[in-house]
Amino acid sequence: MTTSKVLVAAVLAVAIAAPIAGFFGSTNVAQPITSSEVGLPFLHGVPTELGGHAELASLERADAWLNSPPLTAQALRGKVVLVDFWTYTCINWRRTLPYLRAWHAKYRDQGLVVVGVHAPEFSFEKNPGNVRWSVTDMRIDYPVAIDSEHVIWRAFRNQYWPALYFIDAQGRIRHRQFGEGAYDQSEMIIQALLAETGVAEIDRGPAPIDARGIEAAADWRDLKSPENYLGYARTENFVGGAAPDRPRTYEVPARMRLNEWALAGDWTVKPEAAVLNKPNGRIAYRFHARDLHLVMGPAAPDRSVRFRVLIDGQPPGAAHGGDIDEQGAGSVTEQRLYQLIRQPAPIVDRQVEIEFLDPGVEGFSVTFG
């Protein structure tokens, strides 16, 4: 065997025997699903054995398919399958998407089938139209199974977005990768599984990756703010005390500590989201990160909600994200993830305020990078 083949074989051997959490104790961020609204019997801990054919057979129970006719375990026999669990507002998954696109493009003619399984976190992500829009907007051209009731998710005993399952030509799960990272090792596993099928000429170099804008890797060294939710079911560090499920006028305190947040104006805080009832309401957040994103959308279809963003009381200028301009102006038109801040170094504690000039916005979660 050549040196490269020995290395690939060694990687696959380690992968098969390794703990499910992935190579080398990866420090990436994976998002466990904990929504009480979904009400699913999620398992805690990790399985002790790698799975097999039953998981892949669950693809037949998808609600619908995009970019492909329905795929079955039998039809996938003889193929190397990479199953990717995703939900379209998850920033951690979004930063893995350039790698999935690249692997699909490079290896599909050699027998790799990438299957995205869309398993929603928020209730609006169950809307097939939203998923269809996101597939087009994000340039996803590999097969996507819609799993709105988490049937496939449960069959794989999955708990995370993103989660990758590497399945060999006999339908056996040979490795799992949870969260961001370990991309080189993941690609080597794909190569090794393809080699097992008899593919002789495999380019051992990494696939070219185009990760720009919101899909660029996080600045992990300066990331000191974790994901948080705006609905009362899962929020943390909310200043002011929520009045669940009823309108209330809130005020932003004079000072907030790192990772605290507050509302100003007339809002109704619901289990999943904070909903603005009257114009000129604000969300204030004290954070430490290069990027700040907000999952939000109009409460009613076909509505648009204008907003503006200030950072430390000033227009963001060069620190503006992809969904606002230098003056901080933006518009909420879809239920999705919006990038509000991408600031240049140095990264320090900052306070962002998002003021909505129109009523009727729903804010779901804040994420960082």
C-alpha cells in the first residue's frame, strides 16, 4: 500500500473504533435539541455501538423529498452515503454547508450520495415552503429529506445539529461526527469508504472549499457568548423578568453584564419567541464575539418589518453584517437567520440594540461566531 493509502486506512480504523463524538476531542459547538414543544423522547448520552440498516431504512418515512425522488435503503445499496442532519436556521450547521457542497461535487460521480435530513428546531421550520426556499437560497443541490416530525431523527438516535453519519456500501454506519470541525478527517473517511467499493482513482487532496459571508468559520478564539433563546421556554440571562404569554411594556436597564439581554417596548414573550406588539420596540444584548445573528421573521405572511441596528449606541459602519447596511438599516422579510454584526478586530464586550420600526416581528434566538 502507498503511504497515503496506509494513512487513510488508519484513519478509518480509528474512526470505526473511536467514540461517537468524533476525532481528537473536537471542541466545536453542537446544538442538542431540547425544545419541549417537539415533545420527543430524546436519549441522553451516546450509543455504545455503531448502527446499521434500520437507520438508513427510515429514509422511506420522510415527509417529502427535494432535489431527488424518494431514496430507499435498497436503492442506496452499493453507494457510500453521508447523512447530514440539519435545520436551516442553525448557524453551526450553516458553517458546515460549504464542506457538504464540496464533497457532493467532488465525489458524487465516484459513488457518494449526500442526503440532507431537515429536522426542524422551531415550529416555523416545519413549513415545507420555508425549507424549499432555504434549499434554493443556500444553493443545496444534493437530495434533501424533510423530517418535520423527527421520525428519521429518532431512528438514528440523533441529538445534534449538525450531525454527520457515514454509511458504507453495505448500509452500515461506520462513523459519526457531531458539531463543527474535523473536516479533514471526515473527508478521509469518505475516501476510505469509496475505496472499499473498488473506486481506484481517488484524488486524496481536500475538496476546494468556498466559505464566505455567513458561512465563514467562527472566530473561536474570541467567542465568549453562547447561543441563547428569546422565548421563555429556553432563555437565559433575561433582565427584567418575562410576563409569559401576555403583553407587557419592558425597559432596557442602564447597565447589563456580559451575555445579559433585555427588551424595550410592548412585547409578548411566548415559549418559542418574543413578539413585538407595537412599533419601536428594541432587543438589547451584551455580547463578546465577532459575529451576531438573530433568528427572526414576520409574525404574519407577506409582511415586512423595518429595523435598525446600533452597536454601543452608534451605527455599525464597518461592523455591519450581511443583512444590514453601514447605517444599520435592514428589513425582516422571511423567517430565517439574519447576520447583523460582523465586526473587525479587536473584539471586546459590546452592546447591540435592534430597534424595530414596525410591529409584528418574532425573535427566536441569538447566535454568535
